[in-house]
Amino acid sequence: MINAPHLILIGLMGSGKSSVGKICAQQLGRSFIDTDDVIATNNNAPITELFSILGESVFRDQEQAVVAQVCSSESSLVIACGGGAVLDRRSRDIVKSSGTVVWLQASPDELQRRIKDPTTRPLLAGGQPSKILTDLADIRNPIYQSTADFCIDTQSLTATEVAAAVIKEYAPCPA
Ligand code: S3P
């Protein structure tokens, strides 16, 4: 059940959800929550280590619970979801009924350029980041598209410019 309409950012790793989310939160006068940060705090360990400590399946279960918990907040938030969060049908249903969902999109090459250090992302470990990001985009982009209320092409924009584009589109439809 929706308690407050949130602004929820989804998209692949490197799409700018955290940096854009912080700027949007500041401009909207809201708190910002990153689901990865909540999971890391709950486990007292960084995301980079959690896939190997917990295994991906347990990580995903925790991620689903965190999405549900954060979206049930009574105050309106700006929420950045981990890149894989909306692969879970329950999380998709929750975010869609909890506010406005925005997909931040960029090409795999641009995502790789922004990530810089692939060791910060467990899914990029041990493989070729450009291929992994391309494969993830092929699988996930249709899911992001069907979950989002609108998409921002972030390819050639700074985080500040993306935040401005999000807020411009979001302002008329915050509920
Ligand atoms: C993941 C994205 C990461 C983090 C974890 C898994 C994914 O979050 O949740 O490494 O499955 O795409 P960011 O999208 O914030 O990097």
C-alpha cells in the first residue's frame, strides 16, 4: 500500500541513480535513500563484499525486503534502487504503486566509462565489463522500460543536468 508518493530512480549500474538522486532530493527538500546503502548498513559490510559473503540469491532477497521497507515510508523520499532491484516482480509492483518511477538510461560504453573501477561492482568482477554491461542492458532494458513512468537519456548529460530533466518531467506528476 502506498503511504507517500516517492520519486524512484532505476537503471543499470553507472546510470547515475545515486548522484542524480541526491541532487533531486536536495531540490525537492526530501530525504534520499539508496537501497544499496541500506543493505550495506544492515549487513555491516560493503556491497562489493556482499555477493561473496551472502551469495547473490540472499542479497536479492534482502534487496526485495529493503525495497518494500523503504517504499513504505510515510514521508515522500527520493529512492535510488540497485540496478537489479526491479528484476524481482514484487519489487516492480511495489515501486510502481509507490510513486513515480524514472529510468536513467545510457549506453553500455558510457556506463563503463562512468564506472571507471569495475571492482566496485560485483557483477563486473571476473569478466569483460563492456560485454557484461551490454548483456545486462539487453536483458534489463525492457524491464526498466515497462516499470518506469518515463525515461531520461543521460548519455551526454551531467548529473546536475539529468536531475534538472528529471524534476522538469516529474513536477507535474509527483502523485
Ligand atoms: C547490481 C547493481 C548494484 C548493486 C549490486 C547489483 C545489479 O547497484 O545493487 O552490485 O544487479 O545491477 P548500482 O546499480 O547502484 O550500482
